[in-house]
Amino acid sequence: MAEEKDNSNLYIGGIILIAIVGVFILKGRETEHLEAGASTESTQAAFDVANEKRRATSNNFTE
């Protein structure tokens, strides 16, 4: 009778490797939508307007 080799460690290692590669792929695609474009510019403009309004109405304790 031939002894069967236990390949469970190989399977676990393969699953871990696939998970790590998957994380790197997803991490690389995470910021694709943040590339400069029309929507990014309009969002930044809206933020700037809201920030200026906040600064104008905030309490000023330096007087």
C-alpha cells in the first residue's frame, strides 16, 4: 500500500495566496474613481463653497 501524502497545507497556502493577490487587486482598483474629472472638480468646488460658508459663520475668538 502506498501512503497518501497530506496536501492540506498546500491547499491552505493556495487559499491564502489567492486571498493576498485578491486584496492587492482590489486595493489597486480602489482609487480609480478618484481620477481628476468633471465630477471631481464639481465636488471640490462644492466643498470649497461649503467650507468658506462655514468659516464665515464660525465664532472668531481672536478679537
